[in-house]
Amino acid sequence: MPAVRSSNKFRNRMVYHCAADRMLMTVYCGGCRRRVHYWASDLVKVLDQFHEAHDPPWPCSRCRSREYLAMTWHVPSAAELASGLTVRRPVKKIEKWIWRNERA
Ligand SMILES: [Zn+2]
């Protein structure tokens, strides 16, 4: 249910508003039809504080496109949760060294 967006970012719904309401965020790619669910409370941990709820946080993990992505939010029903809904959750943050060759 994306609301009407305002050009004033601070009038728009933020992911943290959705987290406060225990919402599920759904990212749907119209290009490859991949649909991924996230808990808003997980997304607030990894996104910047004022990330807007309608703004998909990253490109589609399957087709790498942002073009047909949409993020929506809703409170999952008991029936939806009981049906074995799959939610993508953060497991671990990885820090990685980047190496390059330099002249000695
Ligand atoms: Zn895609």
C-alpha cells in the first residue's frame, strides 16, 4: 500500500515507521517477478535512519535491475504467517579487506 509520495522526504513514510508498526516490507521486481519479504525492523538496522518506505534499498538480486522494483508494506495476517511465509533476514555483517598491487 504505497501512500502518495511527497516531494518533502520528511512527509513520507519511513522504514522506521513501518518497523514501529511491525510491518513486513515486500520488494517486487516487475522485470523478473522476484518477490522478497523483509521485516521492517530488520531493514532499519541496515539502512540509513531516514530511508523512505517506498524506496527499494538495493537492486534486484536476481536481475540486478532497479528499473521495475517496487517496495510495499503491510501487516502480515495470522493466516499469512501460518502458511509458512518466507522472510529474508540478516544473518551476519561481513567486513572484507580489499587488496591492490602497488609498486614496492
Ligand atoms: Zn529482477
